[in-house]
Amino acid sequence: MRHRGRVWLLALAATWAALSGAARGEDRYYAIVFGSQSHPKLLRLTHTWVTFARVSGESTDPNALWVGHHTISWLPATLDIDVWDPRPEPGVNLDVYQTLQFVRGQGQRVMAWGPFEIKPEVYQKSLDIMSNLESGRVQYRAISGRDPLVADCIHAVAAIDPEFGRDHYPLIRVGFSASRHIAREIVLRGHYDQKRVDASWLIPRLGLDRWGVEVVPTLAIPERPRGLCRLPDGCGHAPATAPE
């Protein structure tokens, strides 16, 4: 009887593990890379941020799926960027809508790359980085250097890179070129074939189409850099009207 009980418990545990694995298998994780800049381009009027989404459910109707999301958008708490100030200052992490309101209010043009599918480990690391930023331990500086407790907007995102981290993203690119570089790294080194990923429904589901965001198709992302701090016009879709 004791042996039978042990077998039954093992069978129950295996069944529970299988069911749990199936439930976890329903989840998908995505990243949308954003870049913004003014015209003409001014360094203090550029920004890079990424929104991460977790999707659960098996329905073919996107509106029936559960979607959770968070954003890493690291800025000075004052929202006044002084590019050449060597002193670190308190920072703030905005959500995607606060960020869009901020950069659009400055007249910046906004582009997005993705959504790209990412591994659960990358998604979890983004949560860890966001928690660290919002803990108050990390400060903001527009040119952050190597100090892990000081970050600019690009390095706050680049810290999530599971292979290279922020050291792979020198601040020779800002605005569109910086964000495009991050998107290209996801396409070239990511776990998934992004050309086969179609999560474009996330853009309207998150309401991003109402903010005049120009979405760049994955096929339009160059495999090699086109140049620093420049992006030819016409690489994205026509922007939608921003909300009042």
C-alpha cells in the first residue's frame, strides 16, 4: 500500500508539472523598442525606451488575450535633460504613455521597432532592472559612463542585454539610431526568428496607434549600421493622429 501511495503521489506530481508547463507555455513575451528625436536633432531632445509585454491565452482574437506590460524609460526626475552636466541626479522611470506625452509635448517624432518576441528570462531581467531603477539606488546622467548606479536612457535599457549588457552600447548613437541599433541586436542575436513573429496587434491593443508612432517593419531593419545618429525619412508607416 505504501508503494502504491508513493506511485500515486509521483503520478500526481508529474501531472501537475505537465499542466503547469502547459500553462506557462501559453505565455508569450515581447519587446517594443522606441526612439524619439526633434527636427532638427538636438541631443537634449532625444530619447530611447522599451515597453515589455506578457501575453497569456490561446484565443485567436487578440482582444480576448490577457496583456500585461511595463516600460523602461529612464529620465531625470525634473524631466529637464542637461546633456553636459557631469553630476548625477535623481531619475524617474516613466510608463509608455507618460513617455509619449512627454516627448510628443516637446515636438519629437516617435518611431517604434517590433514587437519582437523575447525569452521569459529577458522579460524577467527587465522587471529586475525596472525594480532597481525605481528603488532610488540608481541616478540619472545624460552621459552615464561605466558606473552601474548611474544610467542614461540608453544604458538603462541596454543593461537587459543578456549577452553584452550596457558595455556593448557606446553613446555614439542617440535617438532613432540608438533605438534602431538595439532593435537590430534583438533581430540578429535574439532567440527567435523575428521575421516570422507577427505581434503587430499589440500596437493597437496598447493604444500606441493613437500617438502618431511610426512602426518600422522588421524586414526594414538593416543588418548593418547605416550611419551614426541619422535615419532616412520614409522607413516607417505613416503616423496616426495623436490624441488631444
